[in-house]
Amino acid sequence: MGFEPTTPCLQSRCSSQLSYSPGGPQRTGAVDPVTAVTGDPGHAAGVVSQPVSTVPSMVIALPDTHSPEDAEASTGRLLFERLMARYERGRVEPMLELFAEDAEVLAFDGVRRGRSQIGAWLAERLDARGPGFLVSTDRFAEDGDVVRFEATVAHPNGSVQQVYGVAVVADGLIVRYLPGLLADLNGDA
């Protein structure tokens, strides 16, 4: 099971095709590693070659409430897509550019205020699991200046997680962000 050999990019405004190269067979029931590649420089994250893992029969995408047929993506949707594309790259500075100078991250392990503290928090997250490859946007909703999402993300270390985020947006930047983990699909949580 897992992914098809060629799949459309999961970001709504992207027409790239993602191809997956399966890893060697594993008879232990472990997760088969794959590499996701897009050669299209127009992809939201640029050219991507990222090793990720799938969990067959566990990666279940819920319907995306955002229609790709919409003529224009909203500011919140574009901000979400930029955040996910930059997360795939695994560099702090480009992600940090999406946060206002006085932004706050309200996480269970503490509150971070300002770009300096948020940058340190992002670096810790990247050090712990590496960049995250967006497998699917499971749910997305936008109500004025509030953006809510649930997504499935795979990491180079083989972990696959369902995450959520609530962001308050002003002037095209995140001013308040509440991230969280819904499920660790590898059973580590």
C-alpha cells in the first residue's frame, strides 16, 4: 500500500507531481522508507528531495474542507502553505519570516514571545525530528483572521504524526500560534 508512484502535490495551488521511490523490502513489518521528489521549481517548497516514511493503512486523510477549484486561495491558506513548504526545507529563518516581530507561540511546553524565542523553539523542534514533509492537509478552516488546520506530517527519522495548528493572522503574518499533536501514527505517543 502506501503512496502511488506519482501523486499530485498535496498543496492546493501546486500543479507539481510528486514521485516516490520505495526503499528496500523489509519483512519485519517495519515502515518502508520512501523518497519524495519534485523537480518543479514552481513547487511551493522549490525542488524537494526528502526521505520520508509511510505507515501503510494508518495514514488516513480526512476530506479537505478547502476546495482546490477556488479561483484564489485566501491569505490564511497561502500562509499555511508557505509555513508547510518552509517546514519541509527545515530551516528556521524562512519559517520565522512568517511570524510578526511580537508574535506568540502558545504551546503545552511553554509560551514563546517574539521572534528570538520563537526561533529557538523552531530550532528545538527541527533538532528533535528534522523537517516535516506534508503528507496531507486533513482539515482546514479559516474564519476571518483565524486559521485552523489538521495535517499529517512525515519526518526523516520515520515518524508520522497528525498535527494541528490554530493561528491568528494580521497583516499577512502570524501573531499568535497554538500548535499541537493529535496522534503519533508510529505509536510513540
